[in-house]
Amino acid sequence: MFLNNRITIPSALFSLMLVFGGGIIYGQQPADFVNPFIGTSNYGAVYPGPVAPRGMASISPFNVAGPQNLPLEKDSRWLSNSYVNENTFLTGFSQVNLSGVGCPELGVILVMPTTGAVETNHLKYGSAYSDEVAKTAYYSSKINKYAIKAEFTASKRVGVSRFTFPKGQSNILINLGLGLTNEEGAMVKVVSSTEIEGMRSVGSFCYNSPEEAYPVYFVAKFSKPATAFGVWKKPSKQEGTEAQWMGYNGKTRMMDNTTKMVVGDSIGSYFSYQSDKTETVEVKIGVSYVSIENARENLEKETGNKTFEAVYKETYNQWNELLSKILVEGGSKDEKTVFYTALYHTLIHPNTLNDFNGEYPEIKRGKVGTTTGTRYTVFSLWDTYRNLHQLMALAYPQQQSNVIKSMLEMYDENGWLPKWELNSTETFTMVGDPASIVIADTYLKGIHDFDVQKAYKAMLKGADQIENNPLRPGLQDYIEKGFLTTKNRGAVATTQEYNAADYSISLLAKALGKTADYKRFKDRSLSYRKLFDKDLKLLRPRTANGKWYEPFDPESGANFEENVGFIEGNAWQYVFMVSHDIKGLIKLMGGNTSFSNQLQKVFDTKQFDMANEPDIAYPFLFNYIKGEEWKSQELVKKLVQHYFQNKPNGLPGNDDTGTMSAWLVYAMMGIYPVSPGDPIYAITTPMFDKIRIQLDPKYYKNKSIVIEREANNNGSIKKIELDGKTHDRYFISHDDLVNGTTLKVIQN
């Protein structure tokens, strides 16, 4: 039973008719199976509020700052999300949010409805809440302290709120002081009794961004004129002396009925209403990373005079269309809920950066660019290069094409491909050169409508330029020695990441007819072998003089412990992360039996971490050992059932902008892109009777590919057929998959 009487199974607001073969079937749509509460606990870091597919605006209840959620300081718990399912104290609804990230950012422009006299201290105006409902494109709850019903939906760039107030005085607060971001500073101006405009500074993601803070602009329009309005400002510590000289002694200064611009760190605005009966007020908040004018245009063009219900239905339909690209049959309601919620999570990031008019902030230049397509942002590539972009290429290739074009625009603006880009700031978070992997993988899957020669040039720059290379620190050692030494952070892990990128570059070079580059980068991709300790059968860091690093503990490094050789993992969680050279690793380990035993030991000794990226392909690696493919089938099924459930804690941990969810989508379909950059899938048992993946005719010749499961749900795979013919491998190439019509898995 969940807190606050939460409704955790989504229900359709309305039923749609489906017509099949002349008959009419009434039933739930894919969008009706989405449960946005999944992942709001267990550090999943997702939010339950509404967002349009890959939307700029999103709304989340903000319940991570309050007396019942001690400690108050977010950084003491490294909170990266604005909502935690177990928390009970609400201080507003943030209008721009990140889904499934590991560092705090955004979570700003908080809207909070209250009643009675205006109170600006969130610790005093905050409230418990109940009766939560979260489903596709909609969230609502009751704010207990004030008996207010709060409802929310969103278009791509506009958050829409609807508040139902009891009679008496009611207020809508816009608090620009609170947020998850590590930056401060805001501006607000009341334009009229129905409109507010302003800006909130954000930035410094993970504390290691070299960029300046940047603004989020907004315009809020109210459906009814306010009886009274105003702005408040609480002096910051830096303003203390000046504030006392001005005579308000550090107290919050209320500026009633002002239309002057107010700037500060802890500021906000309020709109108040008087009514002798129940009253409903809607608020539309357009956002932009370019200007207030663009935020206003986004609001007007997308939502205009549309009702709350109209915006909701439009966004619901957008979601349902995208989620319907993959249709499943069979399975339980919970299984469908888990599956479609995961697919939903993969369609949040990367998200739209450009405004309705095509404008967006260019990276690093301080200029405004314009696109006729979609400029995407939020590239958590250390995570997503492993599976999310492969899923986009398969089911949403037009989106993936725009991802690559966005990367190349960043290269034009910044001189480098992205590493961990966020709203046109490059944070350089994590390690490796993941954009090269994504680009190669996309091209090799047949998506060619981008400038591949420019992309290849950008990839070579990152791979070969030794001086002042922010993508590949330690590149000189890597090229000369074949590995990074212990003077570099995460030397072994980073070497492996460079290997993976070089392998992808070699594949693209081969496809482009660049034979010399193909051989050069293929050879470079195998240099991890120099870090293989044949006694431990693990990879191990070396010092600058080439000796093994001592003392070495293969198990240290898990759970974010410090480890000289690895990044967010240990030697066990990295040793098999060479999926481009599994045959080579089998030979290093002494053959199939030794390899299989060592891989099994990862699971038997509980070294496998479902919540972290380096080892998430491990369950599929038994497919490389003839006769042991059943282990992969068994493992994948157990992991799905254990870690992915229709509950708030139904993700294994941080969703990493959809990476964990993409793992689940693939696992339940019975295929997995086991070697990033290499267009192949490992085959395991599908978890539905039938999965139909609709293919985009712009990129693929067939309309769809069907994956079927036949016979005993608990049996291992007896036979695999592709279009009725025996397929004698537990792998299938991307080309064979999309050019086929039916992949059938027959169980014992």
C-alpha cells in the first residue's frame, strides 16, 4: 500500500475504438498502460508529472525541501530529482525537470497554490498532499492544507496547471528561489493582472561544468484576472548589509501591485483571487532557453486559447502514437504496464531545445541558432550509447537522425562532439568518447540522411588530437602505450571506453571505404588486452612504468567507492565490457569453459549491478558459448522480474535518462544490442506472445517486424526461425531483422 492513497495503476480517461478486420474492439491503448510512479523511489530519479514526448516543459511535484524530509540541504543526500515517492511535504510544482539523472539540475520555476493570507516561506506554506493520480500527460493531487485540487498537463514547451480552490482568498505563487540547480539568480515582472514574465538561472551540473550559468525564460498566463498581485524578495546573505540600510532588516520585502522588474536570488510573485464560491483558475507557463519573447510565442502557438482538456488530449494522442510503434500481445497487465512505462521513459530524453520558431542557444558561442528540424539536448551519452540510441534507430529513426544532426551542430559550434551536453552547455561528465559510437551505430543501421563525412571528421578529431582534447584526456598514453596509466582517473575503464569508440570508428571507416583507418582503429580497439591479468582473469590498472598497480582490490569501486582503475564500478563489473571483442576475451581467459565460469562468478558472488551501465550487457553474454545460451534466457527473465515492477521502486536505480528503461524494453522483446556500434542483437526469450515493431518507411523497406514466442513460457529456446526458415544463431544482424517479417522463438 503506497503513501497518501496513491493511485498507481493508470486508467484510461476515455476508451478508443480499434477496428480490426471489420470488428470493433474496445480496449486500453498503449498510453493507458503507462504508470509514471514507476521509478519515483529507489533513486530512480524520474518524476510522475506530465511531459510531452521529448518535451522542453515538464511538471513535477516538488517534495524534496521541507521539515518532514530532513536533512533540508539537498546536497547532503545528493538529490537529483524533485520528487521522491516516500516524501510527504509539497512545496510546489516545478516546470522544467530532468528525468533519471544522477546530479541535481533544473527543478525550477515552482508554482504553488494556497489559500488565505499570502505566505512566501515555503516551509510555512508547504503542505501534505493526497489522492495522487499520475498517467500519460496528466497528474493531479489534493493539497491537504488548503483543500485544493491541483491538475497538470503539458504541451511540448508549455506546462498547464488547473487549480480548483474553495471559496475565500486563493493564491498562486511562483517561487523562483527554490530548485535543484546549484545556481542562483532570477528576474520576475508582472505584466498585467493575467500575465507574469521572468527568468531563472540554472547550471553547474555535477559541479564540474566549465560553462557559465544560463537562463530559463518563462511567461505565465492566468485564465482569470487577479484581484491582487505582487512580488516578494528575500535578501540574500550578500545583500544583508544593504538590505538593513534600506530598512527591512533581512525580512522578506513584499511589493504589492508592482509591475516593476525585480531581480534577486530568493524572489517570487503571487496572484490572489477572492471568490464566494468554488473557483477554478488555469495557468499556462511557456518556457524558452532563448528569450521571454520566445517563451510567450511558445505559449501562444502551442496552447493559445485551448482548454486544459484539449491540451491533455493532444499530448495523450502524441504519446499514444509513439508508444504504438511497438505493440505487444499476451502478458499480464503488470507486464504491459512495466513495458510501456519503460518505453515512455525512453521518449523523454534527449528532449527538444529549440523554440516553436526554430531558435535555440548555440553551444558555447552565446549566439542564437535556428533549425528547421529539431535541436535535441540532454545527451547523457556514457549511459545512452549502450542501448537507448539503438532503440531510437529501430523504432524512431527520424528522431535518431535529428539526434545525429544535433550532435553535428554542436561540433560546428563547439569544435567537439558532445560528451554530456545539457541545454547547450558541455559538462564533460563521465569518461570516454560515446558520440562516436552513437554516430557509427546509427549510420550502420541504414540512417544516412546526415553529413557522414563531417561526422567522420569530427570522430577522427576526438580520436587523434592529443593536445587540448576535452573528449579524451590521457590520449597520448593511450596511443603510445595502448592504455591509460594510473595518473589518469579510471584508467582501465577509460581505456575500455576508448577501445569501444575506436571499434565503432573502425566499423564506420570500413563502411566508408577508408581501409587504412579501419585497420588502425580496429587494432587500437584491442589494446585493453594489455591490462588483462591472466592470473586473476580480470583487467587491472598499470602505473606509468607499466607495472601492475598495487595494492589492487578487484571488488573495490562498486557503489561509488573510490577505485584507481575504474569509474562507478569495479574490476568484476568491467572485465566483460569489451563486447566488441568477446571472442578475443574468451581466448585470453583460456577458452569457453574458463570464460563461462568467470562470467557466472559475477552473478554468483553478487558483483553484477543491474543499476549501473558497465555490466548491463553481461546477462546476454552466455550467448557466445554454444550450449549455454539457456543461461542468458534464464538470467534475463529473472532480472526483469526482480528489478522491474509496477511499483514506485520498480526500477533498479537511476534510470539514467532512459537507459535502464531501454534495457527493459529490449529484454522483454527478446533482443538486445549487445555490442554498441555493431549492428547486431543477441536473442533471448520474448516475454510477450507477439511484439510488432512498426518500421518507418523512410528508412526501412518493410512496414513492420514481428517477434513471436511459441510454446512453454518457462522453457528454454528450442528453435529460432526467421520468416519460417531455421535461424541457427542466437544473434541476428540489424539488417536481417528489419528486412524480415517474423522472428519466431520456439521454446521447449
